[in-house]
Amino acid sequence: MVITLNEQLTIQQVSPLLDKFKKGLEASDILTIDVSAAREVDSAFLQLLCAVKDAAARDKKEFALRLAEDPDNAFAKACRDVGLERLYL
């Protein structure tokens, strides 16, 4: 299952996205989250991704991200800012 996200990935979206990600993990053995359109990403969203990645691993499911081609995109910058580049980039 692929879940395509919009431009704003911030604390305001965490609760609704949590529900969407849980349903995605329940419905499929492979969850791909497309963050290629992201223009604003904060640490709350990145924490959510860490939790979803851990849940997928615990349930023996595959977790993947679809990133923007530009290496200086907002998602990559946010990951670098909080030290998560090794996990996601």
C-alpha cells in the first residue's frame, strides 16, 4: 500500500496520519509512504515515522519511503536537522 502525503507534514497532521498509517499496516505487508511533495516537515512528524517504522518491523512488515529526487528537499533537510539521515536517506 502506498500512502501519498501532502506538502505539510507537521504536528497538526500527526493524529490523522497515525490512524492512516495504522490502517495501512493492517491492510498490507508493505507500507510505502510518499513524502516527495513535502515542503514543511517537523520533528513530531519524524517521530511518528520512527514509530511506524518500528511497528512495521515488529509486525514483520516492510516499510519504505518515497522521497523527492532533489537531495535538498524539505524531508531530507528535516532528517539531517534532527540526526535521522542514516535511517531515511
